[in-house]
Amino acid sequence: MLEETHYYFNRAAKVLGLSDKVKTILLTPIRVVKVEIVTEDDKGKLMHHMGYRVQHNKARGPMKGGLRFHPTVNEDHSASLASLMTWKTAVVDVPFGGAKGGINCDPTVMSTKELQAVTRKFVEQIKEVIGPTQDIPAPDVNTNPQIMGWIMDEYSKYGGFSPGVVTGKPLQLFGSPGREEATGRGIMIALQEALKDQGKTLANMTVAMQGFGNVGSHAARLLAAEGAKIVAVGDHGGGVSRVNGLPVDELTDWVREHRTVKGFPGGDACSGSDVLTWKADVLIPAALGDVLTKENAHDVQASIIVEGANGPTTPEADEIFQKRKILVIPDILANAGGVTVSYFEWAQNIQQFRWELDHVQGELGKIMRKAYRSVADVAKEKNLDLRTAAFLLGIRRVGQAALARVHISEDIPF
């Protein structure tokens, strides 16, 4: 995945005319932390995991990025996602840099007590390099508000009361209204802006979606409320479809109980992977990365792809979509609603003043629409696809911020 992120970066850097030296500087993380986590399971036996935190860039502010708990978490994967966070925060113009990390564990086979012990041990190991003005973690794959609450509590043992050390917390622990749905809402807004350019609205748009966790379920709910039809949904367990649109609220209740869309009685069963090539106007990959590849890109039937997940499209697939004139709204724009409301949460924690939900949603709408328009303007000006334009915009903003901090005689084209 790291090579893919570098590929997209280099494509934009070529348009900017950056030298190899400058590209290396911008791609290299400022810090890579790898820690050993040894805890006991419920039976008193030792458990062993590795934790990672890659801090990529802080030119535009404290570093920001999620923590995922998944067996595939490693240094390269974290480095790739940390880099994406740097460009993502710059694209939506919030005052953060990029970081990412997590633990190579499988929460689905761990008890709550075991998971809490692993989380707290991880925070104990990295407490010196995170903090409200250094690096602010957030939820990602297999992490949630409860885990963020544990992180805040553990860090506060050493740093004093510090709600701003992490975002995505429960409301009772100074989380922000609207944070849980933020990524899904951002996806909806980005899609609305893309459709506006085509003289269309969400009314009666058919949508296929891979992934129905936090991001997918909220995106589906909000899109359906605007008149879109969610015609197919797939996840790790299976898939379900319905020509006239699935009842999203009922499906959400089913997934909350069964942890998969498989077996939902309100639709027809299908393969979870089939939704990627489903007959629909819009495709939203909202699960893990690298699901759209050269093997299935030619079979995608949607005319718009909105990347709810991080890195769902390989470079080979991306080139195929460009040749096929399929509009791809890239992850560093489409799913930036989450980090945007994380910024709002952090700001509320620093101010110790809570915003109302309508204020959060209103400000998110302003930032996401402005970000989409900025990327679209760069794409039009330079005759680029939206992904390259988004990377170009992000790289330029990070580069300009870095240069503003120091005096450099070398001519760097930002």
C-alpha cells in the first residue's frame, strides 16, 4: 500500500515539478514508533502484540490520524496511511499534519477486558510522543468511542486532564456531537457536489456499497434520506440487494445484532464482492483498501466512485477508471469529513466549550464543499483527474507551510 500512496504522490509531484530531494523530504516520516505490548488474557496467559505510530508531517499543525486494531497493521501500512492523512488534512485545510498507527491484534476474538488492557499498555508505551499539541489519535478500523475513552483516561494519568489528546470520544467524555456520522456525511456532501457539476441530484440515484460499518451505514442512511436508493450492500460476511432500494434503518438494526449484512431478510442474498461491479449509478467502497484492482476495474458499472475507505483503488485500477471516464472522488477528499469533525472536537476540547449539532453539521458542510470546489478548480485548471488534483493541492499547501517556517535559498516550486 505504501508504494501505491507514493505512486499517487509522485504523479502530482511531477505536475508541480518537484525535485527528487524535495519529494524525499515530503515523503519521509519525521518519526516511526514501534512498541511491544505484553499483557495477560482472561485466563492469565501472556498475549503478545506490536503497536505502531507513524508520524509523517507536522508543518501545518499537530499530527492527526486514526488507530486501527487489525492483524494486518504493520509499519509500512501505517506509514502509507500517515502520508495520506498529511495530504487529507491539507486538502480540507484544517490545521493538522498526518499520523497513523494501531495494533496488530484481532478485537473480534478478544474480551472487553483484554482489549482494554492492550489499549492502555499501548498508550503507556507511546505517551511521550502523543498529546493535544503533538499527535492526536482517532478511531479507525475496529476502534470506537469506548476505546478512545480508554486512551484519554490512560494518557490523563500522566499528562493531567487531557480530553484533547484523542478525538472520536463518547459525548460523556467530551466528544463532539456529529463525530460518529461525520465521515458518512462528508461522503454524501462530496457526492452532492460532484452531481451538481453534472446537473444532477441524489434523488433516485442508485448506490452500491461495500462495507456497512460506521462509515457505510451512516453514508447509506444520509443518502437514502436525500432520495438515493441503496440497491446493494456487501461486507466480510456476504451481501444483500434490492432493486428498489434496501430499507437502511432495518439493515442497520440487523447488522448491529448480527455483525454482518448476510442473512438480512429484507433483500436478496448476493456475494459481498459482487457489489463492487453492481449495476448502479454510484459505487462507494467503504471497507478496507485495495478492493478495486485491474482484475475487476473493467467490470465496474458505476459512473461515479466515492472512496469511503482509505486506499480502496490500486493505481492500475485508477488508470482504467480514467480511461473509462469514470469519475473517482478520492479518499483524501471523500472521507475527510471524519478528520474535519475531529478538528471541531479538538477545538471544543481546547476551548472547553461544546458546539451544538447543527453548528457542527453546518461547519462540516462549509469545509467539505469548499474543499471539493478547490480540488475541482485545480483539476479544471491543470486538466487533471480529481485524485491528482487533490494530491497536488495537499502537497502545495504542506510545502508552502514548511517553507514559511524556515528561510530556504533553494528555489522550490510551491
